[in-house]
Amino acid sequence: MTVIAADDDPAQLWATAFAWLRTRAQRQAVPLSAAVVLVPYAQLMAQARRHWQALFAQGFEPRFETTRNWAGQFAAPPLEAAEYTGERARDTLAARVLLEGAGLGAHAELLIGPLLDMAGQLAAAVAVVEPARRAAWAEQARALLPVGEEGSPLRLEATAARVALEWVLASRHSCDVLFTAPARASARLLLVVEGLQPDPLAQALLAHWGDDGYAVPLRESAPLAPARIALHAAEDAEAEAQRAAACVLAHLGRQRSPVALVAVDRALTRRVSALLQQAGVPLQDESGWTLSTTRAAAQLMALLRAAAWGASSDEVLDWLKHCPAAAPAAVRALERWLRRHGAHRWKLAAHELAALAGRHPLEAALAAQCEDWRTQLHARRPLADWLAALRALLQATLAWTALEGDPAGAAVLSALHLLPGLDIGLRDAAGAQQRLDLGEFTRWASDVLECARHRPEYPAGAPVVVLPLAQLLGREFAALVMPGCDEKRLPAVPEPPGAWSAAQRQALGLPTRDSLLQAQRLAWGCALKSPWVDVLWRAGEGGEPLLPSALVQALQLEGLATDGADACTPRAVAPTPVVRPAIDASALQLQQLSSSAYDDLRQCPYRFFVRRLLRLQDDDELDGQVDKRDFGTWLHAVLQHFHEALAQDPGADAGQRVTLMDAAAERAQHQLRLQPGDFLPYRSGWPELRKGYLDWLVQHETGLAARFEQAERHVRQRLPGLAVELVGSLDRVDRLQPAGAGAASHLLIDYKTEGADKTSARVQPGSEDTQLAFYAALMPPGTQLRAAYVNVGERGATRLYEQAEVLAQREQLLQGIADDLQRIAGGTPLQALGEGSVCEWCNARGLCRRDFWT
């Protein structure tokens, strides 16, 4: 093996290496077609070919390859069932079998991921060892790994590491063919172009080629150009992305092309790419995207999640909205029904809709069709049968055609072996005949998509190239933009992958911290050799400050860079404040008025216009999380069922009342479709709440001589002289029997689960609360009544807060309602007030444009 020295000029490096190769080929009478030039990464093959053609325009040229590309040109023997292949779809199946064979089957779901990661790292180390020397290497490697003794806290990890080692040792590797006689005969001369750090496989091949192998280090260390390195500190991620996109556009505007956009942080780079594409700038992304982040992968995974037995209504709706076979009108109707009924558990909702097919035919038909689709993925089956079932379901739902027509969708189908004929490659894999349930198959599909990459087709000669930092070596760009250079995304010392110790890394040939550090510093040096460089980072994230990377700080300390100007082009935007809206609603007829609707009118007339006259309402969430509102609804139902049951057994003693109340709680929970696990935080305080309420009830019955009459009474009352009907639902009505011979009166009760101070403030003189007065207005004229709030505390304190002079307040309220409705009918504008705490949570704020008023 010979190492060629050259100066720091990249073109001179190529010229020196190629001159050496050409001279040696002529001396040994070797045709150039029998010479191979190995480059460190695929994108450098075209670069090397251009340099050769610039030097030797006439005659033959050598073959430019990477080790993977070169190995793929030789026929490989058929795979054995349990061999490690580096293909996630196949190796995941084999990993489960190996773990079961090692006695770790119970921990398979936990260890499959770590096992595959360790196998991938060890496979790279094993592959660089010449097959003839692999046995000796294996003995040394086994001695480095700890034994997973019983009782050891790291027993599982140690055993999995040993399984990974034996797995890759027993497997053949794709590059093994490069050590065979056919490969040696096809390349009589071998020139290795070294990258940022020596490639162990290339070094092994050089040793195998002996005197016919040559190496040249393609590393430059030219001095920096301080005046051309600009540093940009952005406020946050979005500002960083915008500033980076502006830097790229500024370079293109000055005819500096191509521009390298370095992908230090993929999420940030995708945002910058999106901004550039909006500006009409073509890009060439050499690193691609993780396949699981594509829309096609998301749609397929939505189908698998929706097919789960315990899928939520949100998960099913998420799939149906992307299902071509589901009519949009039916999906919207189904979503309205689910949200209206708070049906967050799909299985229960589908069963209920089946019973309501006569009243809701559109929703019931779609739910029945959805259940038919879902049941096709419920049986346990081998992987090949799973792929066939999923393929049939995609075709039945018309999603297959859409996936085939989308480049990312075609990549998803290919990665999961769903295309016809591709599943044959998995039939002979170890574990392919194991019967998987839907959850195991979903995890398999998710893992495969997470490890696959999608590289979209981009126009040739794009002016912007997106690439990793390490692939700048040996390439020339007119300018370079590198966002994401903060201490978090570009650390001073890269963290090696895996949990191997430093000694294990050194002995096994795995990347060490020192080697990664050296490679990063060399890549950083390559980046700073571009004629124009913009380095960006964000100054804070999540409320915490962020420092620039130590590499950036070194530039600042050495004075090798200057602060860059913001390249974002300022635009003069004429201020166009929004006038406070005021609507004439005289043409809109109001048929009914509830207490909450009138409260909207008092708080903000414009809110009343939006919510009550236009009837614009938010859709309820279907996340299944039980909140304070659900607790209040449940408690109202509990007290209704309890008092109705108690009315049938008025002589029930204290113990029987506890039993009745517990039964009412269970009935309300079932009625509201609340699962025990969902409601656990509130049910934990149930005994204390129940005792407090029952103790208060005894005092209430004896002190006021009150007897329960009705719960959840729905009342309508027509206003004299107006075409508006008052409507409402009274939580509870009690009959009060006076001590003397006077007529009995009624007590209107409204339950509250809020803080006691807030309830007490409602009944204070001067309060603007009108709820009890409104409920009193629903009762027939002349009825003797009182009204009160009952605050049912979660910690056991139940108290009654009576509204004094409720009859007088009722008359004032009725007069106020009549006046307000007459003014609306007369054309008085309904103006947005924009005052008070009501604006903080108002769902009409986006319509009134409160934040943009004059």
C-alpha cells in the first residue's frame, strides 16, 4: 500500500492522485477500466469523474465507486433465514426469534430495538475484518463483552449485546465479496480516496490489495478568510429559519451558485427548505427524509392505529378523513354526531350508532362500513398474511392507487414489502411464520418506516444543495449557509452511538469519541473554506438561553468572523387597523333565549351575535381526557339519579342512602361512557364528597322542611308581548312546606362545583349574576319560590347559598330582556366590547379581531 501526499488545493489533490494512478497503470500495462477509485461517499463519485475528465479528456477512465456500490455489482449467495442483513423489515423478525432462543422472549418488545442498534454497530466492525481473520477477531470480541449474570442490573443489556455479536458473526456481509477472487481480478489497481477519517473497510481492502493499493487523504487545511465568515444569532427557531433562508436568497441574488445548505438540524433544515421552495428556489436534498415523516407513511399508520380494537374516535376519524372510499359528507356527519355525544371510544360509539340506524342512516352506514374494514385486521396471522390483508384493505379503501401515484407512497409500499412480489423476500426469514397480532404488526411497520429514508427527485443543477456537514469534503460551493450551530445541535464533542465503553470501542473498531471529534473538526474546517459562509444559531429555546457551539465561540475569540447583517428584506406595510365591529342584527330572528345566551348578551353583544344569532360553535374535543367540566356533568347526573331513587324510598336510613348514591354514581358513569381508569382522579375523592353531601342533605331536609320534587326539569316560558321563548333546564326543584298553614313554596337549586368563594360572590348584593333570576322567570307567574346555589365541594364541604330577593330580581331581569330585545329589533348595533376577563377565553375573538382594533 502506498500513501500519496499532496498540498492543500482540492484540485491539486485530485490531480496528484490521478497522475499517480495513470502512471502506475501505464507502468504495469493495466487498462484503466481495470482500476477502481474508492471515494468516501456516493455524491463524490460525480465530483471525482469531473476532475478526471478535466485532466484527461481523451481515453478511458477508471471506475469510481463506493464500497457499497462496488459490492452490489457482484452476485451474492442466497440469504440464510436468520442472517443479519441490515434491512429492518427482515432483521426485526429474526431479532424476535433470537431473543426467544436466548430466554429473553418475555422482554422481546423492550429489547428488539436495542438489539438491532447494537447489531448494526457491530456489523460495521465485523465487516471490515477479512473473513479469513474473523475467527480470531471473534474470540477477542467475546472477551470484551460482560456476561449477563442472574441478578445483575444490566443482565438484559449484556445478554442482548452477546446475542448481537453472535448474530453478526454468524452472518455474511455484503462487502465480503470484495475480499474474494472475482473482486480482486476485476480491480487490478485500487485507489482509495480517504475522507474525514480513515475508513476501516477501505484500509482492510488496501491491505488485501498489497502493492496494488494506493491511498490519498482528501483533507484540506487552507487558511480561513475571516472577512467572509458571518455569524448570525437569531431569537428563536422560526427567526433562525427565516434568516437562513434570507442568507441563501442573498447569495443567489449576488450570482453565488451553488449554495450549500448544511443540515445540522433536520427539522430546522426542512423549515428553511420550505421557505426557499415558497420563494421558487429549486433544491437538491442529498440526505433525504425519514420515511415515517412523509404524508404517505402517516396515512398508512393512521389506518393501522384506527384498526386497533381499543381505538379512539379521534384515531378513527383521523383515518377516515384521509380515506378515499369514505364520502366527505358522511365523515362530517359522523364527526358531528361523535362530538355532540362526547363519544371518544369508537367501539361503543359504533355499537350505539348501529342501534340508531333509523335516525342517523348516513352516520350508521359509515360506522358499519368502517367496522367491516377494521375487522379485516384483527386476526393473528404470519407476516406474509398481514401484508396481503393490508394490501387488500388499501385497495378496498381506494388508498392503494393514491399511494402508488405518490413517490413517497411508492417508497412506503416498497419499504413494507407491500408491492406484489416483494413479500417473497420475507417468507424465508427467521420468524416470518410467527403469528403476530395487530399491535405487533403495527410496531413492525412503524420501526421499518422510522429506519427508512425517502430521497425525492430534484431537478439537476439545482442552485441550492442540502447536505450533511460531513459531505462537504472535496466539493466546491460558491457560498455556504449553516443554521443550527448552537451548543445543543453542534456540541463541542460528539456523543458516540451506543452504550459501549471506551475500551470496547477501541478494541472492536467502533467509532470513538476522539475519532468523531477529529472528524467533526475536519468537517468544520471544510465548511469554513467556502468563499462565503453564514453561521446561524438561536439564542434561546423553550424559555432557556442557548449558547453558540464551542466551534462558533472559537471563531469569535480568534477574531476570524464578523457579525452578519440580517439579510431579511424589510417591507413597508401600511397599518390597517380593524374597526371595532358593530352589527345590525334586526333582520335575524331569535326564537329562544337561554340563561347562558342572555349571559353572552350581557358580557359582549358581539359574542351574542356570533354564538346565538349566527349559531357558530366550537366542536368538542374527542381526546377522552376527563376534565372539570366532565366531572360537573357526571355529578349532576349522579345527584339526579340519587334523588329520583330516594324519592321511591323516602325512609332510607344513612347506610341505605350511601348505597343509593354509589349506585347512582355507577349509573351516571355508564350513562356518560366514562371508563373507570379515565375517571380515577375524581373518583378517588368520592367518599369524602359523598359524606359531605349526605350530611348537608340531612340538615337541608330538617332545617327547611325541604322535599325533593324533580330534577333536570326542562322548562319553556313565553315572554308577554315578545316572540321569544325563555328556555332552560332546572338542576333541581324542592318543595318547601311551611310550619304553619300557609301555601307551600318551591326552592330552585343550581349545583356548582366551583370554588366556594366564587359561588358566594354570585349571591352578594351588586353581583351581576342573573342565572337564578332567569330560572325564576321560567316558573309560572304567581309561583311562590326561592332560589339558591348548592356548592358541592370535592373535599366534603357542601353549602347552600341562597339568592335574596330573587322575585324582585326576576322582574328586573324580565324588563331588561324585553328592553334589550326591542333595541336589537330596532337596529341598535351589537358592538364588541373587548373588556374584562371574558375576552381571554372567548371563542369569537378571531372574528371580532380584538387584537387588531384601532
